Amino acid sequence: MACALTSGYTLDCRDSVGGVIELYFIEAGNVTTITEASGNVTGITKAAGKVFRKYEQEQDTAFFVENLNSNVQNGTVFYQQELTLVINKMATAVRNELLLLNKNRLIAVVKDANGTYWLLGKTRFLRSTAGNSGTGTASADRNGYTFTYTALEPELAPTVDSSIIAGLLS
């Protein structure tokens, strides 16, 4: 059988935490090759002079989820990746950057709170699908932006080897 199971799963230590620390975005057209083996990306080649842009995130704000979508009758399975970006404090420069993000097809690398990097939008790309900006009402409310980027991918997000991150930014 082509889809034969290869291993089981054993409970691990309870040492995992939720959340996203950093996001790195690049226009999808500026990625020329992605090298992946067994669910781990070991290389991303960018067009000359192009870089991933880093977006730091406040703790306990940004996140990504992957929802399984399946149709038994059609024999299809795909994963809906949703990445939520949160930026505090509305400002002109941030507004202008978000306008560019929201008009693009994107690939993102996400660093989670466990220090693991994930690649989103690998084959079908992320696109902005929801969002808002606002001042809040009370003093403790967020003044800022929240946007969601979605990709429909044939597989769950692969991890990205941390050794290539510095190269993505230069």
C-alpha cells in the first residue's frame, strides 16, 4: 500500500509552549527553489538582491493553525494554513507596509515560541484573507492591526532548519 504507516507516537515531555515570536515574509515570486527532505527545509534560494522581511511579534498575540480539509467522495486531502499577524500601534509606515503585504502572494517562515521554524505557503502561497485595524476603546485595548494570511497546501507545514535563517535575511 502506498500510504502504509511507518511509526506510531509516544507521549513526550510536557515542555512545549504556544505562540509565535517572529514572522519572516517574502514575495512568492522571489523564491526560486526550496530544498526539503522528510519534512525539513534545508535550503531556500531567493532571487538576486531579495530578502525575507522580519516582523517581530509581542508574546501571546500571533499564531498559526493548519486545518485538515478532506472530501471522502472526491478522494482529496489538503491543509488550510492560517497565519495571524498582530502589530500594536497604528502608524503610517506600518500601514504602508501592511498594504504591500496584503496585495502580495507570500511565503512565510514562522518562529514559534519553542524556537522551531515552520514554512507556510510553500506551494500555493499565502494571501491576505481577513483583518482589521483599530484604536480600541479603553486604555488597555489594542491600538493596531490584526491580519490573517491563508494558504491551501497539499501537506502540513515543514520545519525549516535554523541554520539557514540568517541567509534568508541577507
